[in-house]
Amino acid sequence: MEELDKYDPKIREYLNEVGFKKWTTVHSASNRYSTMTSNIAESLNATNIAARELPISTMLEFLRSLLTIYTLSKKTKTPFSVDLEKGTCCCRRFQTDKIPCAHAISVIRKYKNDPLLYCSKYYMKKTYINTYGSTVYPMTNKSTWNTPQEVNDVIVLPPESRTKSGRPKKKRILAGHKKWSKNKCTVCKKMGHNKKTCRG
């Protein structure tokens, strides 16, 4: 919200007036499924900045070892709590996407059940066919639209920005909560964590 305030203070006022349930997944009264984001791409881009300048074979070896580390850390995670009757998991993917997460599938397979039985009906082929079974008519000409005057009166301007001179920076600008990862630990003298998360 603070970032939005920099563009226009009215945005916060508008979003508060509309209500959280209309623009956030967590507070939404209705179900929203399979929200696609580019978060994984952003994470990989931030990790392989140094590897981009290396020869291709060295870069591929770097990425291979990186994925090995990711896979190992995923296998050694804390056990998750799954409730098949309620359709919930503490990772929150099960209840948010309404489709079994990896933890739920493990439990379902343990009891030799079909994971498809725990998916929302909106993922089913029959529902998909029914959704697009009716005729969808194209929009009429804009001149025939009946738009309220208060909507016509709203002028939406792009945010004020200034293009900096020179070549763009390769280094990714970290968000406030990520900057601590560049800190040096005062206990083991290694980079990437602080003394509270140090494992010796």
C-alpha cells in the first residue's frame, strides 16, 4: 500500500472503500482458482545474476546444482498437516486453489483414493463444457453502451515516471523484506543470513 501511495494517495482510499474481499485472494468471499504469477521466474532471475556472465556450460552446471539444492530443501521440509474432509493443508494451496497440493496427494495415495475426487467441480471437463456451451455474443459498438456518468467523469492518468539516462542496471532492486539476505552474520561471518537464523 505504501508503494501505491507514492503514485497516488487516492488509490489507498479507493481500495479501502471497495473492500479487501474484492481485490485480495485471502479475503475473497468467492473462490479464485489457479492464480498464475511470475514469482518463480523472479526468484530464479535474482539467483542466477552472477551465472549469466559465465560460459554456457558453467552456467548450466550452476543451474543444475541450484535445482539440486532446491530439491533437497523441499524434501527436508517440516511435515504438513492435511485435512481431507475439510480440504485444507497448512501450506494453504489446497484450500486456495481447491485442488489437492502435493502434501494432500501424498495422503490421498496413502489411503489408495483418487486425487480427482478431492478437486473442485470447476476443474472437471463437464463443468468446462457447460461453461462454454452457450453462445457468447460479441460486445456491441461503444456508441451504444449505457455507461453511468460518474464513470465517464473519472480520469485515470498513468503514474509519473522519468526514464533514467545510461544503460539499465543488471542488478535487481530488492524489496525491503529481502535486503537482510545481503547481511553478514556476526556469529559465523557468512553472508545471506543473520545471527537469529544462524545454524553455526
